[in-house]
Amino acid sequence: MITPMKKVTVLTVAGAVEETLQALRTLEILHLTPLQAAAGAKLNKARGEMNRVQKALEVVPEKAPKGVTPVKEAAPAASLIDEIQNLVAESKQAEIDKEQAEEELTKLSMFKNLDPATAAALQAKGIYVKLYQLHDGKVPFELDGEGVIEEFGQDENGKYVAVVSRGDAPVAVKGNFTELTMPQKSLAEYREMEAKAKETLARVEKRLGELSGVRESIEDKLLEVGDDYRMVEAEASMVGDKNVAAVQGFCPAPRVGELEKAAREHGWGLLVDDPAEDDDIPTLLTYSKLSRPMQFLYDIIGISPGYKEVDVSSVFLCFFSIFFAMIVGDSAYGLLFLGLALFARSKMPKANPAGFHFIYLMSIATIVWGVINASFLGLSPALAGWTYYLDITNYGWLPEPLKNAMLWIRTSAPTDPAKFEAYKAFAQSMTFLPESFVPKAAGASQMQHIQLFCFCIAVVHLSIAHIWNVCVRIKRKDSTFMAQVGWLIGCWVMFFLACQMVLGIDMPKFVIPMFIVEAVLLVLFTVPPKRLKQDFISIPMLVLDVVNSFTDVISYIRLFAVGMSGAAIAEAFNDMLSPLFGSAVGIAGAAFLLLFVHGLNIALAVMGVAVHAVRLNTLEFSNGLGQEWSGFAFAPFAKQKN
């Protein structure tokens, strides 16, 4: 749930500002909001110090390069930062020198030991040396006067020559050429510059690698200067005069009592009020034991509901686990995820459990879905006979209705003739579905079954959003709740329309009247009467919104498409590699290839979850709910460094 907030103003004497902020920071209870824009030399200095340490930390590697021994003890953090800054400055200058030397050497390397000082001395005596890069052309390179052409070599860019002439000016030349500028230093000096720059870069890299051993000290220093900066920022954002100063923020309503107790102890003035309508209020989510794994997912995605929105953690988590299971789809993958999570948990017992609980839930959901579909690494009894025993529909203890329901949701009918006949009778009993939903033969494809299942998930998921929206608007005494009733009806209209257009299921006769009721409710109640003049344009736009509601339902078929693509990849490679299973060498080669394929398949599945499962919750479902995820997390004023 979203924890209610109170807007709190703390008054203190001007001489006790720092003491008050220290006490508030210890309480870790108040999300500060500035009463004025923070500014000043003190703040700039604190920000500069924080940035300096941050940049120092960025250049120190987390792990020392191969062959470099990290140091275990070093100078105090402040000295380390100074050393790192000097190393960075050296590295930047070395990079500049290296680039300059490489540029000149690349351009003039053909001229061997060219020295501009010698050329300048000759010019003082009336002897001119000019450098040229010759290109193929109709006009040959020639001198328009007396002089000597000295060739120095040739590469893919052309021939390199020097022209030596005597007189008051360099001899003129003609042809297709590029005149090269005499370098500022000799090529020998540039070679020496390049070597020194490389030596410096290697030395800096080695030293930074050594400092990876004391990276923790720099991280601690960053926390320290960060705390200093936030303290100065909080002070700069307060208002007051020579007698009184005020700091303001938001406090969770259940913890106001703690703040009142501290106010009595420190002699503060305290004003506690409800947030104003236009206040930018942080969101603090309180999770139940069931919904706590959502904390991990919210942190990964980087979203938070707005303070005035609703907490959909439980619904989000429930459907996300379904989407995850359908996209990943394989019980072997689920077992792998679960095993890795349990192993990681054993190695990190003190870590936040929310992430592990999330992976446990996703893994178990995937295992269950894989068991329902008898999916294990894309193998079939024809390729691996032992997989017959992994299909629980082959066991007599499973109730017949449950067994048939599991078979119905699969993408193909059972291949066992005896089993098929019983299943076919079950499929024929669903008289509300068209004849195409009854398989004609054992092993026949029945893709439309899982597609219908996806549409059923869609209508349930979206209906929850619209029903929730209706309840929220009724609670707020908002007359537009009737429009949400219209959208709820429209959700089912679009479900039946999608079933007809995609699956060939005839629409019931009551769908047209439902659509008429939807249209009337939307036109009459989408815009409140008092805002009709300002928002009248919203009514014509309803046509696009209705079309969009149809695409929302259709969008859930992605669960079928993405899940099937992973299964198809696994099955295709299993079939291609099955001829190798006849020998030990073949099995080893096939196992290696399958390990790579399944690794790739898992990566694609995780990407599919990140794109599709998240989208269906944060876009389709959230649109129906009117959820914009406009919130930002409650971040109390607290010290980061223990």
C-alpha cells in the first residue's frame, strides 16, 4: 500500500541549524523539500569535492588487470584522491602527446630522420627544402626551375619526395601533389615522445590497477563527501532570519509521533499538516509478505506509482509471474533459475531477500507452466524416451478433468491414440467453440487454444484495471466513473471481437447492445459537465481510444508468439542434432551445441520478459487503470556512510 504522508515544517533557532539537521538526519524520517533554491559558495565547494571524488572512483578499476598486484594498504583517502587526480592529468597529457606523435609519424615516417632544425638552417643559407606527397595524374610532377627531387618511398597514399632548391624562394612545382608541412620537431623526437607517452600510460594504468585494492576507501570517501554535500544543500534550502530558521519535508503519517517526540527533546517548533493539492509528494510503498518481491522489480525497472495513484503491486506481481512463465516456458529453465537463486542466496545470506524471493516465484511459475505443457529443453519422447515420465498427464492418479484441461492448453493434441480419443471427446464437449477447436487426429496442431487463453488473460487483466478505476473514482466522488464502466464493457466487446477476427469464434448476439451501451456511457461521462467547454475535443478522440482498446486486447497474443518462438528454436535444434546421439563423440558435440543454443534461448527469453511482460503491466494494464507511474520514491534525509 502507499503510505499516507504528512507535510511537516520544523522551526529551530538560527544558531542551532546544523544541530537540528544532524538530529533530523539521525532520525531518517523526513523527505526534505527545499523552501528556496539552494545556492552559495559553500554549496559549490561541497559539490565540487563530491564530483572530484566521484571522478577519482570512476577511473579506478574494480579489479586489477592481469599481472598487477593490488595494494592492500595506502595513504589516507584524501591523499589517494590527489594521487589519482595527478595520474589522470598525466594520462591525459600522455594521450595528447601520443596522438600528436602518431599523427606526425604517420604523415612523415617515409622521410626517416627528418629534422626541421636542419631544414631551417639550410633555408637561412638560401637552400630550401620542401616536402610533397605525389598522386597519380595526367600532369607529371616537375620542377618549374632548377632543383633536385629526392625520393623517400611510396605507400598506398602515393610517393613521398623532398625538393631541394637554391635561390631567393623555393622552386615552383607542377603536377598532382599535396604539400606536406614541415613538423615542429624532428621525427626522432616524435618517436621518443611516442615512446615516453606509452610508458606513462602503462605506468598510470598499472598504478590505477594497484589502487583497485583500496577502492573501498575511495567509496567510503565518496559516501562521506556526499553526506557533507547533502547537509550543506539542506542548510542552503532552508529559510529564516537571524532568529529563526525553517526546514520542510514529508513524513510518513505513522511516524509523525517519532518526530513530535524529537521536537520536544530538541525544542523545535513543529507544524504538521496534510499535503496540499499541488504538492509534489514522494511515494513510500509498504509491502506485504506476498507482494514484497515487487520491490525488487520496481527497483530494476525504475518506476514508482504516484502518491495519488494506486498501489498495484499484488496484481502486477501475479500477472507478471504468469507472463514470465509463458514467455520462458520451459520447466528445465525454471529449475536452472531456481537452483542458481538458491546457490546465490547461500553465498549471500545477508543480502536483501526481495530479489531472491522474486526469482523463486518466477522460477516456480515457469516450472509449473513447463509441467502443464510437458516442456523440458524442447525434448519429446521420440527423441528422449525418458521425457515420457515427465508428462504428468500420462499418470492415472491425475483427475481426468484436470488432465484434459492441461492437454487442451497445449499447442498440439496428444499423440497416444487411446489418450487422444478421451481428449477429443472433452474438446467436443465445448460446444460454444467452433469445430476448428476440435483436433482431427492425434498430434494435430491446436495453436488457437493457447491464443484464446492469451485473450482470456487479456480480458481478465484489463477488467481488473477498469473495475479498480471505477472503484477509485467512486471513492473520489468523480462522476467520470460511469465512463470507466463503459470502458469495462468495451473491454469485453473487444475480447469477443478479437476472438471472432483471429480465431473465428462467432460473437454472441448481446455484444452489439453492449457496444451501444459502451458508446453512450463514454460520450455522456468521459468529460465532466463543468469541463465540457475546455475538454470537448476528448469526445471525438474517443474513436481512437476505442480502436486502441482493441489493440490492447490483441497485444496479449505476444505471450503466445514469444513463448512459441523459444520452444520452436529448442525443438528445431534438437531435431537437427538428433543424428549425433548415436555415438559418444556425437553426443559430446551435440551437448556442446545444445548448451550454446539453450543459453541463447534463455537470454532471448529474459529479453522477451523485459520487453513484453513489463509492457503488458506498465502500458496496457496501466492505461486501463489510468496509472501514469509518475511517482518518485520516498528518500529520507539520512546519512549514507555508517
